[in-house]
Amino acid sequence: MEENNKESEQLFTIEPLVQKEEKPTATLTATPTRRFSSRSRRPSGQPQRPQTQPAESARRPESGQQPRRSPRPRNRYGAPRSRLAGERRLPPTQIHQGRIGTPEGVDMSKEDTLKIIPLGGLGEIGKNMYVVEYRDDIIVIDAGVMFPQDNMPGIDFVIPNTKYLEERKQNIRGLILTHGHFDHVGAVSYLQDKLGHPDIYTAELTKRFVEKRHVEFSHLPKLNFHVVKHGDKIKFGDYLEAEFFHMNHNIPDDLAVIITTPWGTFMHTADFKFDPNPMNDRPADLRRLKEFGDRGVDILMCESTDAEEEGHSLSEQTIFENMDKIFKDANGMILAGTFSTMINRMQQMVQLSEKYGRKVIFDGYSIKTNIEIAKEMGYIKLAKGTQIPMEQVDNYPRNRITVIATGALGQESSSLMRIINQDHRHLRVLKGDSVIFSSSVIPGNERSVQYLKDGLYRAGARVYHYQMMDIHAGGHAKKDDLRQILDLIRPKFLIPHHGHYSMMVTLGDLAVKEKGMPPENVIIADNGKIIHFTKDRWWFDKIQAPANYIMIDGLGIGDVGNVVMRDRQVLAEDGMFVIVALLDTRTGKVKGSPDIISRGFIYLKENKDMLMQVRRRVRAIIESKSMLPEANAAYLKDEIRNQIGLYLFQQTERRPMVLPVLIEV
Ligand SMILES: [Zn+2]
């Protein structure tokens, strides 16, 4: 009997995938309610969320007839509340059965293996971070952010979990940054302290971008940079040596890394495409790449973002010609939404603006700072008088202006979004304007981007996006580029990275079917997997490094865990209910009538009776308990939260976040 009970209890428990320490999120003396989260933490006796309809929730399942699935939180319409990104469970991987744990005949106490550990960037686009470890030497490659998805309200960024590295930070010999895109460098400032302020090895432009961003973290010490360039070789610790190799991407100064280790050579491609006509740049040295292949590369970690795309990645020259057509046809203002690191795309727009007699305005803080850096380094070339400040926009006819702004992702506060929402101080979209989105939509952001697009069509603008014109035309290797790198390098093992699962598998398939790689030599991993290598074999460690999302909301790092996200969902779906009461600590009585503030829950004016009841109950709760020996502010607030929460649920079938504020006088 006992056994049975335990089992059914387990069925009902959804263990959060990630156990985050909980911190109160609200200010004042209030603490947010957590009990609505329908987690195992819920104190007994709390109401269950209604299952499909309120009427049905009264009908409990017969005993012994347990529902098979764990109850999922529901919103007020009875639909399942959207699952938080951090809670999503990945279905188990079938690809590498039998590859987990030390293989037979291997004695790990004697074995020295090379370890490759992806902490971010696998099965996703963003927050790239890869660890190369041999004995006491660790090299970290990239420290990027991921842009939040639609189900992460109020989150600015997601960064990798670096617990594995924090426990070994004395072994970190260096952090290598492949290029200046935020999904590769955006987390540097957030993580440098946790990683023990490692020396950073990167190219000049990347260094300047990261340095510029780091200025916002004035409380942190300076970053220790070592500028490296194509061909440089650097020894990291006793066992690892890295060589840097110039690749083409849609940002200058892109570096692949080739690391020699006691167990052979490891190569990380960075983001790349093969481009015979790059922008303000020289093509990658294919002869040298082939030399690496001839000498033997054992492990190739190759990007897979565009592995599902046929053909060759477009040359920057072709993209330029496509954009030329847009500029030629435009007879209103041209507004281009882009990332602040899309230096090549911005240079092309500058060049075309000059060709068609347009002035250029850069808008958005990050674009403006990055443009200054790129100008200094000669990656952005502007004729004198081309760039004008925003204040002068009205001094020229609309068809003589190009605005390059942030906001290709539909971010709420971006310059492009403000223009569309009519919140921008100087600019409006008018009929006849042309709007160019010069980057592809990052999956998860489709809805925001659709909103942005609709807003533009509503205003009568012509909209060009990457699918129509191939103006983003990734900086990423398509099938032909991937075939080419596999031919040049001919690796023994292949680890696809920088892609969703389907992309990684597609790259693996290509290597197996077309290039004759043995399928068991293609490693489709997940973030957190520790991959061991010896000369001829590889396996996953039984242990995994933590690799959950660490969310940043502009206030602090990692203090936005699932608890906070859940709070935000409750706020978004059922609103909040604040009760402010004055407690006379001498008499234990409530002074005056408690104040009630509610947002997004009910319309107060139409619910006067219920509010009277709430006030009466609050008073009764406080006055019956305030003189108890265990009574303190926290205890009283808990009582109010639980009892009023229950009462409101009974009255409305909704669960607002109840925030009691007790002021002792
Ligand atoms: Zn990139």
C-alpha cells in the first residue's frame, strides 16, 4: 500500500529540470507567492488548478484511477500554461546508444583523455561556449549570449551555465573569442569573474567590441586581452597549443582555432562561409586549410547552422548586388534593421547610399558605438558628409535618407520597433518607404518579428526580408561550403555545433553519406555532455556538466531563475493583488482599513463586495494571529497570502499573485 502511494506521488511530481536557488524578487517587505506554481513545493491543502473546466475540477478521479500524466499548470482559460524554456525536457537521444560511460577495457584511473565539453551552442542558435580540456589545462572557446524567446517575459539574454568551469577555474589557460557576434562574445563581462578573469585571446575588432560593451560594467576590473591574428601560435599550459586561422563570415576578423593536444589535433571552425569576394577582407587561405588536413585533423568541430540549405553560401558581392536593386527602386526613406555587429552589411548600405546620393543616419546605441570602432579600424568606410546626425533628418528629402537602426529581431526597445510604434522622437514610417531586415529571424522570435512586419505593411512601407532577397544570406556555410571543408580537412571525428538538432544531424549525414565517414565517428552531442577522446575512440562521460539556461534581465546575473519566470507568467496571466495593512505592534490590531491594489486581475470598482470581504478577512487573520508567540511579519504575510489566495480562487477561479505588505507601526 505504502509503496503504491509513493509511486503515484512520483507521477504527480514534476521535478524542475533545473534547481535554482530561490531569491525573493519583489521589493518592499513583500515576498512573491510561489505556491501557485503547481510544483512539488506546494503546501498540502492548496487548491489545484482547474483541469479543463471548473465544473470538472470538482469531480476527482476515482481512487486507483490515477491520471497517467503529471498535471500541467493551466491558465485561466483552462489551456496549459506555456512551459518555461528552462523546464523543457529534451527527449532522450537514440543516436549514440551504448556510448555513455567508460567503455570496457578502459581504466580511467590510468587513462588520460582529451575532453571536449560544449556548454552552449548545441541544439540551439546562441550562447556558444566550448571547453577543451586535457589534464590541468583548459581552453575555453567563446562566451556568447542567446536572445530570449517569446516565452521568457522580461528577459534580456540567456547565458551558458559555467559551473563546470567555475569548479576548475584555476586550470583555465585562456578564453578564445572567434569573432565579435554577441552569440559568441556577449557573455564575457557577465562571466569573467566566475571564470577567474582569464586572459582573452582574440582579433582586434572582436577585442574592441567586447571592450566597448565592458564599459557598461564599470564595477568590474578590465579585461585582459591578447590580440592575435591569422597564423599566430600560442601555447596554453603544458599540453595545448592553439593556432589561429582567418575565416570569412559576415563580420571581419573571424578566426578558426586549431589546437594540438597529446591526443591529436582539434579544429573549431568558428562561424564561417567560403567567400571568394569578401567585403573589405581577404578570402580564407584554402591551401593552408588543406595543409592542416594533410597533416591530420582528428576532431573537427564544424558549424551546422545552414547545413539544411543547398548550394554555396552567397558571396558578399552577390548580396551587394541584391541590395543594389532595392536601393535603385526605393523612392522613399530606406530604413534598415540590423544587428549592431553586422559590420559588412552596414558597409554595403553605406556604399549604396553614397552611390544613390543618400545621407546615412545610424540609430541605436550599440550600432553607433560599433560603427565608431569599425570606422577607426577601416572596416566601415564613409565619404565625408555621408553620415548625418538624427537631428538633421528633416533637412533632406525622404528619398535622400538611409537610416540604419537596431531591431532586426523585433526587440521591444529597439530603434526600429520604436519607429513603428510611433514612439521615436524623430522618425515615422510613411507610405512608400522601404524597410530592409538584414538578418534572418532567430527561431523563437517569429511572433515579435511578425508583429514588426505587420506594423510596417500597415504603414504602407515596402518590406524586404532575407527570404525574399537573400540579403542576410547568412555568414554561414551551406551544404557546398560544408562539403568543401570536409574535403579539405578530412577529419577522423566530426562534432557538428552551432545549430539546432536537425541541423547538426544533417551535417553528420552529409559527412557519412557523401564523404564516407563511419557513422560512429560523427558525434551529435548535447550541451553539457563531456566527450572523452583517446587516439581512436570516443565516449560520453556518465556525468554531465550543468548546461541549463542562466537568464539575465538587466538587473543581475542568474537571479532570474525558473521561479522568477513563473512569477512573471502568473503576473502575465492572472495579474497581481497587493494588500497593504498597518499593524499596531503594541495592540496587535490593524489600523484603518487595509489598502488593496490590483493589476490585471479584476476590475476593482465592479467587485466592491469581494473587496470588502478581503479587507474583513485580512483584518481577522492578522488580529487572530498577531499575538501568537510564533507571529512575526513573515508568518502573518504567509497566512494572508495563503488564505486570501484561496478565497480569491474560490471566488474567481483565478490565481493572481498575492503580495501582502505589512507595515508595523
Ligand atoms: Zn557569427
